[in-house]
Amino acid sequence: MGRIFLAWAALAAIAAAACGAADRRPPARSTVRVAAASDLNAAMGDVIARFSAAHAVDVSVSYGSSGTLYAQLLNRAPFDIFFSADAEYARQLAARGFASPGSDFVYAIGRLALWVKRESPIDVEHEGLQALAAASVAHVSIANPQHAPYGRAAVAALRWAHVDERVQPKLVFGENVAQALQFAETGAADAAIVARSLVSAPAVQNRGRWLAIPAEAHPRLEQRGVVLENASDPQAARAFRDFILGGDGRAILEQYGFLLPGR
């Protein structure tokens, strides 16, 4: 009987130790799946690093043009939160029942920039958009205006500068604004009209020169997001939204050249 009692005591001690070890394990981390407009490609990495350091939440991101992501979400693509560069796409998702009620938010106002490689002879600093009409400029890249709000803004800016008819034959379209910048970085285009948030990234700044395009040159790029109705972890998705709208998130967006709502 004594040996049986000792065996049971040993098992109880092992079980208690196992429970204690389990109690000491770090809590399981949630995951938030983000669909984000490509103009967030540079800033979002800093946002996620800061957020994940303070929350038990991992964040995965898929970037694309807002229109393309919107079409995917209408087909129930598996995302938890959507950051659009065009407020209308977010509004449409909410109106059609694809967004969690009351979850929509404005997180930034986008800005345009004209970018060229550092060694380019194009004098963007003094001539601005007028420089694109020169015969020496063969190709100008912008995001596809069919589904990218920055592409539509670029077309409007060319019209505002009265160079649209001369530059239109030179236009090459990226699938999204990040690809439009890539065309100019690789030499496939002589210049690019893209998001200021992308050219503000340190790595890009070292490779090129850019000029901010005035806000009055194009329609306001209000950027809006929503938490999706089929979010796998709505609480984690809302926590990420709240971080973007809080002090740390706003500071990062401003650092990358976004204007902030309310300023």
C-alpha cells in the first residue's frame, strides 16, 4: 500500500508540475489578416513592428490596388481588415454588408509625388510636371487608373498641369502604385507619379529625387478602412485599427508623408 501511495503521489506531483509549466507558457497569439492599398507598403512594416511588440497579435498583409482588393473582398477573400486608398471602396463594403457595423474609419489623406532616379537629367525640382512633356522623356509610369486611386489622381494632376495631352502617349501603367514606382526604379520608365508615402521610405529616398505635387492638383485622396464582417478575430482586428488611429500609428503615417484626418 505504501508503494502504491508513493506512486500516486509521484503522479500527482508530475501533474501539478505540468500544470504549472502550462500556466507559465506565453498566451497564444492571434493573427490579423490585412488587405492594404499599395501606398502603405513602406509605412505598414513600421506600424506592424510597433503594434506586435505591444500586443499578442501577429499581422499578415497582402498589398494591391484598392480596386483589386475590393473585388477580392466582394468574393469573400479571407481578410479581417481592409485599408483602402479610396474611401468609396470602404463605403461600398459597408453598404453591402461586408463590413462589421460601425467599424469604418478614416486613417489618412494620401499625397502625390513626382519621382525620378537620382542620376536622371529630368529637372523635377524646378520644372515639376511640365518636365514630363519634354521629348527626352519617353515613358512615365502611374498606377492603372481603372482600379487604383493614385492612378486616377495622377491623371488629374497631369490635366491640372496642362500636360495631359502631351504626356498621355508616354504613360505606362503599373498594376498598383508600388509597381508604378518600381518601373521608374528599374529604368522601365523615366519618371513616376506615385504616392508620397512610398518615396518617403529611406531606401527609396537614397535612390531618387522627388517633388510633392500640390493637393489642389487632384481630388482629395481620403483613405478609409473597415473591419470585415467575416473577420476571424474581430477583437484583434479592432485592436489593430485602434492602434493605427492612436498616437503611435498616426506618428508613423505622418512620418511617411500622409496627412492626418483632423489636421
